[in-house]
Amino acid sequence: MSAAIETTGLGKRYGRRWALSDCTLSIPDGRVVGLVGPNGAGKSTLLHLAVGLLAPDAGSISVLGGAPASTPEQLQRVGFLAQESPTYARMTVAQHLRMGQWLNPTWDAEFAASRIDELGLDPAQRSGTLSGGQRAQLALTLAVAKRPELLILDEPVAALDPLARWEFLQTLMTVVATQGVGVVLSSHLIADLERACDYLVVVVGGRVALTGEVDELLASHHRLTGARRDSVRVPADQTVITESHAEKQTTLLVRTDKPIIDPAWTVSSLSLDDLVLAYMRQARGDRPAKNAGLAVAR
Amino acid sequence: MIEFHLDSSSGVPTYAQLVQQVHQALQLGMLEPGDRLPTAVQVVSSLAINPNTVLKAYRDLEREGLVRARPGLGTFVVGQLPRTDPAAQAKFRKSMASWLRSARDAGLTADEIEAIYHTTFRDAFGVEGVA
């Protein structure tokens, strides 16, 4: 199976500043993949490179095995929704659908019409007067009705209120369930990702800090708290991601596939939020990872 | 037919919450053999969750012998779980209440009692890998 997005040493420069540098990653196809990272990590740049709106200054990128925007077929296979769901403010809902039909040979007019109907949108209304949530739904409808194999969404829900965000994800998840389209979406809202995504890629500073199945990541990470230890030793099958020491307490975040049997630790599970934050801190160099079995002198 | 709900602050993975709710519905007699579970698309559109999560939960239930997927028709309940005996519930609630009272009378605070409960519960059931 070809990857949804595959990059090797990918880089993009704006003037003298590298927005993305030496980025090598493989994002699986047929999944709902969450792309997470701090502001300026290069997420938007990566997604723009994937749809061919930008060209790389270094390295290479392929999407569904092809070069981005290289052929009409390649354009057809990928649907893209840019940040803030841009539409043409002076055009009506119906005009947007007509334009979609004109521009896309595989346009699914039936789907588009029934979606607009279900959303309760007035076809004669100009998109500039729609609410943020309605505009996002219109933009999503356009991206889905071209029947792509892969949908790429850049921060699709960041600007929406909680209800509109929920409805957007509901539409997106229903589309995934009924049409089997793969999705790559970037977001800061980790709680939403936890519901919607089954695969996670954390990018920090243009590099991949963490990647894997959401369920497996949650099952293999634990928080250990116990009496303070100045020298932390963990069994060889555990990797310490972060550690912190209070006056009398030591807290570790460890990754392991094995049960934790040391009775001195209280073990608790982590939310996806905790997990992502820990890897962002680690990648930023706040607290370097300590390898398995390594004694940490403090 | 049952309706699923999610507790996003519970720390329990979504698929495990779905499995748990089917277990509870079976124990309470809300689901019986022959009943149909909601389709993946129905669950996805009512909870806005990833379809693979629903399929994973249903696969787990199928492995346990509680449900069976019939292609094109849906997922049906085929197994049963022992119903919770109301008398047993009442008995343990009573003995727990008297245990709590004696702990309080011994001078333990609510937080301390809760900590004892959680540690002992974990030890007994091996939750979170603590055997």
C-alpha cells in the first residue's frame, strides 16, 4: 500500500528562513491521521507542499505515490481544505456547487446536493453571509464531492465554536465511514484528534517526534509517581520520556509494552493531551530522553 | 437498540467505553440475544468518532462471543452475560457502607479512604499493569 504522504529530507524556505527542513516521514493511507505540532513547526507548509501549492526547496515529497499536482489525475485524487475554509464570499452556495461540477470530472452532484439540503443551507445565499460553521461545511462538501482518495485538511476546526466543530467532525467521520476516504488533518485541538484520528504524527521543528496508532500510543505510555529518587533506574524494556522531581516526589512518563511491576510507583494512564505535550517538550529539549536502564545522576 | 455515550474525561479509550456499555446493557437485560447493535455509521454520526473505533469495539465483542456480524444485515447479540444479582448488589453495598463508617470513625479522612480504595482496587484487579 502506498503512503498517503511520504517525504525524504523535505525542506521549504521563505527568504532565508527554513519553515521546514530535513523532514522525513511516512503517513499511512486509508486512516484518519492527526498531524500535531507547535506553531511554526511547519505543518501548514508540509500540507501545502503535499497538494502542490508550494514546491520544495530541498528533498522530495510524494502523495499516494505520485508527485503533488503533477497530473490532472493526481489533482483529482487529493481534496484539500485550507485554513479557515476559504470560499468565494460573493458567490452563492449553488454557484459553488456549479463551479465544483465544472472543475471536477468525477463530481458527485447527488452527494453535494443532499449534503447542502441536510445542512439546511439556502442555495441562493452568498457564502460571505454564512456563519463560520456553515462556511466550513460548504468547503468540506466541495472537497468531498470531487470524490478524492485522500482528504487533506489544514486546521479545519480551529476557528469554529464547539458545536460547529462537533458537527464538522461528525460530517467528516460519516464521510470516512461511508466513502472510505483517507484523511490527514492538522490540528491543535487534541481532544478532537482523540475522537477523530486513529493515527498520530507529532512534528516539532520540522522533524517527527512521535508517530503511531493512537490506541497503541495510549496503551504503551504511563505516568509513574513515587517517592523522590535522585537516580532513576528503570527496567530495560522501559524508556523514560520525561521526568520531573519535586522536593519529595518523582514523576516519570515512560513508554513500555510490558506491565510495570515495581510496587514503589503509582501507575496512571495518560490522556492524548499529556502524551503529545510530553513529546513536544522532549523534542524541544526541555528534558532529554533517558534511555532504558540508564542511571540518571542529578 | 441501545445508544452509546462517551465520557471524554474518564481516561478510558473510546473503543473500551463502547465495549463496556454493551457489557452493562447485557448485564442489565437491556440487550438480549437477537437484538441488533447500531451500525458503525449510526454510531459515528451520533458521536462524531472514528469509524475504526466502532469496528474495533465490535471485533472485541465478537471475540468474546457476545455478538456476531452478519454481512449486509448488521451486528447482532448472540451471547449473554450473567445478570447482576440485585440481592448481591445490596449486600455488598451494605457491607461497604459499614466499612466506610468504621474507617471514618477510626479518624481517616475522605481523601485517605478514597486512596485506600483505589490502591486496593488496583491491587485486586491488576488495573494499569500493577499486579
